Amino acid sequence: MDSSRGISRRAVLAAAPALATGVLRAPGASAAALPLGRPPLIGSADGVLSTTLRVAFTRGLLPGVGEVDLRLYNGYVNGPTLRVRPGDVLDLEHVNDLPPNPDQTSHGDHNVPHTFNTFNFHTHGLHVSPAGEADNVFREFTPYDPANGLTVTRYRSRIEIPADHQGGTFWYHSHVHGASAVHLSGGLLGALVVEGAIDRVPQIAAASDIVMCVAELKLKDGRVPELRAENDLAAVGSTFVVNGVYRPVIRLRVGEVQRWRLINASAFTFLPIRVEGHALHQIAMDGIALTRTVERDRVTLSMGNRADVMIKAQSPGDYRVMAGEVLLATLTVVDGTGAEMELPTDLPGPAPYLDPLAVTRRRSLTFHSDQNVFPGQPFPHAFRITGDGATPAARDAADPADPAYGRFDPTYVNHTLRLGETEEWTLRNDSTGHSNHPFHLHTNHFLVTAVDGRPLATPVWQDTVGINRGGSVTIRVRFDDFTGRALVHCHQLQHEDRGMMQLVEYVD
């Protein structure tokens, strides 16, 4: 393949040995530790990435976990990795081969989970249009159900990536309101890589390029519960897989350097990732390159976050890759005869700066959850965003304590955002029962400038940021390029499905 017209040859060769990783196996397959491997890699050619993503229940054995029956992309726990370049077009066919939904409504409350066999397509972190057939999360890809007049099962997305788009690590998943937590809990997700200037840094170009997508499966008797009551998912233990593999083994030679594209594709859990006996040299956050490499003993990823890190193998031995107390993988370092590899220092990231004098408006948003405010209901808790732009009360407009106040309304525009303007938002978490709410803004990255009122020495570009209970985060954001309706929401996706989300409209 001509690397000037498609994805790089090095990326193709790196993925070639492990195309079957993450696919379900026949009963009786070995449960021994598997190598990390990688999901299938699909790249662009002549400026277009054209492929089909088929969603269907897939039954088989997930080694180390057991028999499962899950909604999956193309039969893989962790779908194909899509790899493109700035200026490319994603031309995707989506096929819904799921059975009809057992009920087609949310019984009058769209903030109650529903329609789990309907999905759509969100490119998390891409700076692309949120309208039409692009990154439009208000579309719904329904299953075949002639009894309800639903006879179309094939849908298309056409997403144009700007020619000046940042090169980095992104991902995709379903974003249908009411079903997103169930979908992500079953592995309906995949990595999305945009090649760019950071890949041409000599020390980075010399290293193996490894996607490490961490998914959190919620399995009960091999399936994801249908979420008909508050604790149907919360009461189920979590099974963490990396690229669809349970506790894989990663092999390096002494002195070898690898680039790990870490993705927290969990719907529920933030991940403080560390590797025993090794430093993590961070080069990017949420798909945006840093200006210099930062050495860390761990990187903490809220749900939806990504971090690109370089890791240099130390002495021979086995080292645990941990997320808190959870074992994600094992790093096995062996003696090698190769040359000692180097780590990068200077990086081609954008300056972490937005002029505070350019700020035209300030907003304050509070992530608020209350326990047991809908007594006797299957879902008694209320999840909402209050403060500036909050959705009006639905039951008693004079009572701001009304639990319906602030919950998502798909017909109400909470924030009108003007292209070319810069705003500063203060995000707060005053929930009574939840320690961390990850804030995610669609379409535009933002600059995190302060945490809990303390300015950061070096602000950081992100598209998702965790807000600790009782704490705050200050961000600065410029709205660029694209008009249309999009979302801000909590990326603990059961909270989003329950109403902790707002509608924004980008306008000229």
C-alpha cells in the first residue's frame, strides 16, 4: 500500500499477526493466558475508510471468563480498530441484526433505560460535524420489526475528518439515550486512530504502536442484564478485558520501547493505571499531543479518557499492569539483543493556552444526583445537571427541588454556543452518593485550567474530565468549525441514560 494514500505500512504490519484476538471461541478452547494481540485493523485507502459494522448477538467462549452471549461489532469483544488520516472520510454501513426490542417506548419517561436493541454511532473525541449523517447521536439504528413498521436494518454514516485534525487516539461506541450503558457493558465499542505529526517523532516512530482498549463487561449468566431496575448493572461484578482479552500477557525485550494507546472504554469505573517496576512516559491526552513528555508513576483515566504513553522495558521478569486493585494484564520482560531504544522529549502538541481575555461568557454547571426521590419506582434515583441552562422543572416550576428539574429533555436547548467565541465553565459535583462524575463535551476539546479552585501549572487539553465529589473543575473552550446540536453529559453512562445530560446547539 502506498503510505501517502492510506494508513502506514508499519501500522498494517504491527496488527497483522493478531487479527483474531477478541473473537469469541468455540467451547473447550484453552483458558491459558493469551497474548495481548489486537482487534482487526481497518484502514483508509485513497482518502476513504469504507467498511461495514454489523451488530448482532454473538455466542461463544471468552477465554478466562466463560460462555457469553453479547451484542458485538462483527462478532468481536472490542470491535475493529479504525485508522485514518486528516482529510479522510469515514464511510460506514451499520447493520442492525439484533432482534426487535421487547418494548419500543420508555413508558413516557425517556430518562428510563429502554430500547436496548437500537444503537447508533458516536466518534468520541473527534472534532467533526455533529449533524446529518456525521457524528449525530440523535439518530437511531433500529432493528427489523415489521409489527412496528420498522423494516430498515442498514444505515450509513459519512464523517469528514478535517484536513487539520489532530493526530491521536480516539474511540467509538453507541450513544442512544437510554441504552448506552447496556451497550458499553457488553463490549460494543472500538478504537479509532488518526495519524498525525506525533507519529513522525523519531523515537515514537521507532516504537511498536499498541492500542490497549480497556472495556468493563457486566456479565450475569454470560449476558448483560437488560437494566430494568436501578441496581441491575451495579449489582453485577465487573470483568475487565483489554482488546477483548481477559488478563493478557504483553511481551517486551529489555531496553525495548512501546507506545501504548490507553483507552478507558468503561461505562462505570475510573482507572488509575500503573505498571509495576516501570514509569509511564505520557505523550498525549484525549487524542491531543503534549508539548513535552511527562514521566508518571500512573495515569488516571476517567470513563472515556485516553492517554498515550511510552513504556521502556526494564529488568527481565513479570510485572503486573494494574488499575487500582484490578489486574488488567501482565508485562513479561525478556532478555534481548536489540539496541537500547530512546524515549521522546519534545512533542508537536498545541500550546496549552486559550486567552482568558477572549472569554465572552462564563457558565456554572452542577452535576447533582439524589437518592430515592421517586419512591416505589424501579429507578428511584434522580440524575441531573443543574445551574446555568438547567432544564426547567417538569412537575412544579416553582419548586427547584423537583427531581425532574435539570433532567435531560431532548427538545430543550440548554446552551446556545456561538462559533468563534471562547467561554469559561465551572463544573461542580455536589452529588450525595457518587464520588466521580466525568464531564464530556461533544465536538470540541476544552482546556482544563483549574481543579478544586487551584490553577494547573500546565493546563491540559481534554474532551472528558472527572469531577470529584465536593470538587470542581474549571475549563476554557473555544467553539470552532461546526454547527448543529450536540451534548454535554456525565460519562458514567448509566447517569447519562437517567438524565444527567444537556443539549447544546452550536450556531454561527
